Amino acid sequence: MAAPNSDQPTLLSTYKTQDDEHTQQRQQELEQGTGTLTSATYSEDQYPSGLRLFLILFSFLVSMFLVALDRLIIATALPKITDDFHSVTDIGWYGSAYLLSTCAFQLLFGKLYAYFPVKHVVVLSVIFFEIGSAICGTAQSSIALIAGRAIAGVGDAGILAGSTVVLVYSVPLCRRPKYQGICGAVFAIASAVGPLLGGAFTSSHATWRWCFLINLPLGGVALLLIACAMKPLGQTHEKASLGDRLRQLDIKGTIALIPGVVCLLLALQWGGIKYAWNAPRSIILMVLAAVLLLVFVAIQVLLPETATIPPGIIKQRSIVFSAWISFFFGGQLMIFLYFIPVYLQAIKGFSAIESGIRILPLILSITIFGAISGTVTTRIGYYNPVLILGACVMAIGGGLLTTLTVKTEVGQWSAYQVIYGMGVGLSSQVANLAAQTVLRESEADVSVGVGIMFFSQTFGGAIFTSVGQDILNSQLEKHTMGLHDGIDLEKSGATTLTNLPAELRGPLLDGYNVALRAVFVVGLILVCFVVVGAGGLEWRSVKGYTGFDPKNNDSGSLSAPEQMLEGKNILAQVDKEKESDETGPTP
């Protein structure tokens, strides 16, 4: 049994200030294990409610919808984009460039939300996103498209972190899982609509460019709603000077982090594909990445008062395991989301819009079970059960997806998507929620913790999208060698295979399928790491508290055994004081 945290506030001083009847009632609550033992910084009446709460959340849900739409609208358009630009080797970059800039700026936005007005940071984020979308929609080359995706990714970083920060200031922790479930549902619905729109655009005269241009009017609506509806939220450091706030942003650390992440991703993207791993350019990039990231770590240790990742936060067990879960969860999710449409189009021969329809089982199961996860967590208080169950189901689904072949029937690959999506939906919000729970005493710490979680998830996604593309290319070369004379598969679109003569198509499809299965195996391995992380996460309750209320049957952030032990210790101390009062002072 774990010992109670020595830093955890006791209720002894509070007992002395209450009347005897209230004290007895509270003692009964402790004996029954239904009292709460932790403190919080807000009482429920300090949170926005009614119309104001609705407008705050709705305005930001529109922004979230915008980002979620952009993340997957490109999935079904990727093969057509590669056809236009004549380079299938850039598939990974269309996703990883977006995720690269997202994760590079994610931690910075965590600090910005902690020390600057939420509304201003959100507006800045949407503007970046709109600029990037405009560049993508008008791109005349693959390089321009990648650059636009990178700029849009900066806006994604701010909107993504803001989705949780707005909830922190607007909704008590005990009700937050339900609202995060709503956010997850909106995200998943947009994700479901995204591939369909992407498929519709690429299969019509509108072209794939409207996958990005559609963000411009939606972004304008989002900005208008934010400007009109979102009022200043109750933040800390409101009276700090601009200079003090800027000093808290860890500019030195950010300067080391961003190029370090860029060098690492470039090395992973180019290594073994464009350049050999032992080529000077690959070696230089890896060395630069290692040096810059080590400098970033050193800055965090030597300057903890302004650190982007404060040592006091990252040393906590729940934060470490939550970051672990986020990293591997993001990696496996991007692998399956990006390469399942490639399987449907390259192997099964579906058009872009048809493949968008055929990944609906995956997206809808994520939506439904994401909402179920939030509801169950709100009801039972603990997020660990849904995480463990979700990770295990996700592993089963991922394992089934690695068995896909050229002859796999529609019922099979649809069912595999549903099983995998169930696991994703159940476990998708838990790491974020765990960070909010253990850092609940400070809104600024929550902003930083949320930034760490999103950084870990997007960093994992960026790395393993590139890794997946590297594996696909290398496996294609291995399993189709000598079968495609005159056809450069790496520089052809993914839809080219279905247009080949029958005598070439069969062997090449088999080789392409083996290559894709190798990518899915990597995704399955990452899911297994998520399962390991789920077992290491502390058991903490989200049923939070605004002061000890005997009418409230919520449990605090201590685990159940810790609550019982702490309660018994307090009762023993109270009994001792009563005995001392009755016998008088000891001579």
C-alpha cells in the first residue's frame, strides 16, 4: 500500500474551524471512504456557466473542427497529389511536415497559454493555420505544399493546446472528461467528414486543392466567433509585466528545440531513401539533432525557473508515463490513419472518395467509443480502466490489420477497422486527462503539462509517419525487384498499380501489400508500447473538489488505498486531540 503524499494537505486545521455536527458528519464520510482530501484553486461558482460557457466552448469547437478536418482531409487525396507532383516518396512529408511544426511549437504554446491571454493566443493560432492553408491550396510544387503544411502546423499547435486550456478555465475537473469526450467526438466527426471531402474533391473538377482552400471560409467563421464570444478567462500572472512574461517563455530552450526537431525529422525522412545513412548529409543532420536536443535538455536542467519542461513536472510518475503513452499513441495512430487509405486505393483499387467512405468504420468507432470513454470516466472517476481496456483492444485491432492481403474481403477489413477504432476511442483522451489531474493545483502547470502531452503525441506521429514511409519504400524495392521494368514505383502515384496489365499487376500488388503490412507491423509494435505505459500510470481520480463538502460523494486525486490511510491518520489525530482536551495538558 502506498504511503500518503507528505505534501498532501490534511483536514485537521479545517476540523477545528467547523461546528461539532459538521465534524462528525465529515468523520463519517472519511470512515466510509467517500470524503475528499485534496484542495483545488477554484470553486464551481467561479467557472463560467450557461450561455457564456456554451459560447466559449462552441467558438473553440469550431476551431477544433477546422484543425481535425485538415488533418485527415488529405488522407484520401494523397495518391492524387502524388500523381500530380510525380513523387510517391513525398507522401510521408505531407503529413510529417505538418506534424513537425506542430510538435516543434507545441511546448512554446503551452507556455504562451500559461502567461498570455487565451483569446489572443487562439486568434494568433487560427491566423497561422489560415496562412498555411492558403499556401497549400495554391501550391505549384511539392515543396510549396510541404512548406504550407508546415506553417499550418504551427496554427494546429496553438489550437490543439488551446482546446484543453479553454476547458481547464471553463469546466471543473470532475466534469471535464465528459466535455473532453465532446471535443473528441467533434474531432472524430470532422475526421470522418475530412476523408469524404478529400475524396470528393479529388474525384471531381474541384481538384485536391479545395482540401485546403475550404479552410479559409471556415477559419473566417472561427475567428469571428472567437472575437465575439470568447471573453478573458481567469488566468494567473495577469499583473506580470510583458518583460517578465517573455522571460518565462524559455526562448533559449525553444531556439535549441525547434532546429533540433527539424534536423531529426529530416534525417529520418532522407536516411536510406534520398541519401544513404552513412552519407555526410545524413550524419551531419543526426549529429546536429543530438547536439541541439542535448542543449535543450541542459537548459531545462540549468534554468528550471523558466524551463519549457520544468523538472518538477516531468519528474512526476504520471507525467512520465502519460508522455510515454502520448508518444507511442501518436506514432501508431498516424501510421494506421495514413496507410490504411493507401492500402484501399493501391491494393483494393478504390477511388479516393470510395476509400474515404470505406474508412468510415474506423472513424465512427473512434467517435462513439471516445464519447463512451468520457462518460465512463466521469461516472467512475478513474481513467485507468478505460485506458487499459482501450490499449488492449487497440492491440487486437492493430494485429488484425497486419494480416491484410490482396484477397481480404470487405467484411474483414471493415471489422478490423472497427476493433482498432474502438481501442483508439477508449484510450485517446487519457494521457491528457492524467496530466490535468496530477497538476490540478495550478492552471499554469496544467497548460505546460498539456503542452508536453500534445508535444509527445505529435512528435511521435511526425517521427513514425516518416519511419513508415521509409519502411514502405525499402520494402517496395525488396519485394518488387525485377517485376516493374520501366516503372518507377517510388516516383509513381499509388493508384498506378491498378492500371497495369494483368500479368504485371498481380505480382506487383502482392509485393506492395507485403510492404504495407511491414508498415502496419511497426504500428502494432507501437501499440504494444502503449499497453506497457497503461500499466505504469498512477491511479488518480478526476472526481475533484472545491473544498470538503459532505454532500458531495466525489473522491479526490488520491488513490483509494491512500484515501483510506490518510483518513485513518486524520481520525487518529483528531481522537488524540480530543483525549488531550479531556485530560488536560501533560505535566
